[in-house]
Amino acid sequence: MAKVLCVLYDDPTDGYPTTYARDDLPAIGRYPGGQTAPTPEAIDFTPGHLLGSVSGELGLRSFLEKAGHTLVVTSDKDGDGSVFDRELPDADVVISQPFWPAYLTAERIAAAGNLKLAVTAGIGSDHVDLDAAIAHGVTVAAVTYCNSISVAEHVVMMTLSLVRNYLPSHQVVLDGGWNIGDCVARSYDLEGMHVGTVAAGRIGLAVLRRLAPFDVKLHYTDRHRLPEAVERELGLVFHASAAEMVPHCDVVTVNAPLHPETEGLFGDELLATMKRGAYLINTARAKIVDGDAVERALCSGQLAGYAGDVWYPQPAPADHPWRTMPHHGMTPHISGSCLSAQARYAAGTREILEAWLAGRPIRDEYLIVDGGALAGTGAHSYSVTK
């Protein structure tokens, strides 16, 4: 029997919900490009409920315990003596979310003698040391595409909120004011602007498709060039590198995985080549940018705004400078954890567990590391450093 250690974020401050704003979710059976949504044998949860917090348990407890397995769920993942560290040594499976990551460092993997499978309930596996997972024969899987559209929608929302100066204008209303001059002094139309994405995979391409109707000029850079038909359909301009692309753009959105090629990409040097007053949106991973350099660029006016929902570390401490830097639209890491996305990544997590526990192959789209090497989506998106 397996021990499954699941790390999820805390319940809402007023307790686990007893009611929800909506009664149902649209049925999404297939993603753009043809990949089917998660197809577990069954689910033991109600789609649209809060599944990503501790009490939600990703809807896994009944399924696992009926089969004789052990499920441990906690939000306590950091600091000496955390529940995660205490339970890890004999865990066979670790499940974590990018929004509340249990960092599986090389040291933790070495201490987890029974660990065979690390699952991301969501997308992105940079909180797992992939080199260590390869060395120790740990399979790493993620629920690819489950919340890609959720993140893409968040990017569009953040782009508009920055360009139109929405958040400060809303604050004027909350404060009881009618300061129209203050609101519009930093407000522009998105129409006609040049918008570029760093990476045009599932999320990046979805962002481009959703922004095209705004009559913007679209740019992208990616190590895998898109088909000519897609470039023609969306009027895309391809650039060989981020350095080549960003000087042309009024808005840059980062949709790349974190790996050695992207870590620290947006530092002082690259930010200085951007148009003065450009906007930077980062819902990918915080370490793709230099946090101090972003703050400096906002204070100097080189950047007109920065928005994203990825931080380092996560959760961010109360005194994190990004909380108080000017002209930002930061959120906690929520873009991929809306209730719609949770239904898909909970179902995908169960699908992965069903396959692994039964000794069946895990879907190739879900694999990041398998058999001591990068595999599936991981081979396309990540690189090893050793």
C-alpha cells in the first residue's frame, strides 16, 4: 500500500465554504490542439467546489482509503519540523501545487527513501529538483493543460488592468472619491500597441489568440517556432530571442517555464532595452525576472507597470518588496487555481494516481521525468543542468 503526502494551501479565513457563487461549471472535454481533459475512472468531488485547500483534499481521500492507501494532507511545508518534512521520509507519493509549492529539493529527495512519484496538481514542476529526481529514479508528473486557459485569461485581465489603470481607479471608488484626473493620467488604450510573449506554448499561444481581437500587433519568441499557418492567422512576428523582441513591444508577457535558460532573464540589462513605459506581465515563475531590477525599473519609470501572480519564495513574506513597489498589479499565485481549473487538476491528479497505482503508463502529456530522464512534456519544456 502507498503513502500519499499531499501539500495544499489553507482553507479560507472564514472556514471551508458551505455555499458557492455558482451552481455549475461549463463542461470542457477537450483542449485547443485536441488533448482531452482529464479522464479518471471516477471522481469523488463536486466540480466547482474548493478542492485545492486542505479540507478539499483534491477529492482524493475516499478513492485512496477505499483502496487501502494512506493520505496525509497538510499546509505546513516550511521551517524546521514541518509536517511535510516529518511525513516525507516514508512517503511513496508527494502531491503539491505551484500556488503553495512543497519544494522538493535535492536534500529532501535524498531523505525520502520511499519516494517514487512527485505530482504537480497543476502545471509547472520547477519546485521539484528535476536533476535529483532523475538521479533517484523518481517519476515527476503534472496535469498538463489543466489550467493553461485559466492563466491565459489572467494575463489578459492583468494586461488590461495595467494599461487602463484599473486598480488605482477602483481604489478611488473604494475611498469615496471621484478623482477622474488622477485615474486617467496613467490610462491608455491597448488598441494598436505591440504585445509580445516570451514563449508561445499552451499558455503563450492562448494569450496571443485572446489578445488578437483587441487589434494589437503581436510578437513572440520561442525555441520552437509556431507553424507558418498559425503565424499567418494571427499576424505574428517571430523573434529569435527575448532580447531581440522586447525593444519592439509596449507589453511583454512571460509564459515560459523556469529552467537555466530563463532564470534571471529580465534583469537590469534586458529591462533597459524595453520601451520606456512598457508593461511587463509575469504569470510564469518569479525567478525569470530579477525582483530588485523590476522594482528599480518601476521606480525610475522605465516600466509603467508590472503584474503577475508568481513570487519567490511562495508564500511571499509580508515585507516582500513587491507588495509595496509602485504601479504593480500583483496577486498571490491564483491565476491557475480558479474553481474551474481546480476541477480539472483534481481530476488529472486522480488520473495520474490511478495509472501509477495500477502499474499502467501515465499519459505522455503528463510526464516530466520518467525512467531516469526527462520525458513527455518535460523533454519539450525543460533542460537538465548536469
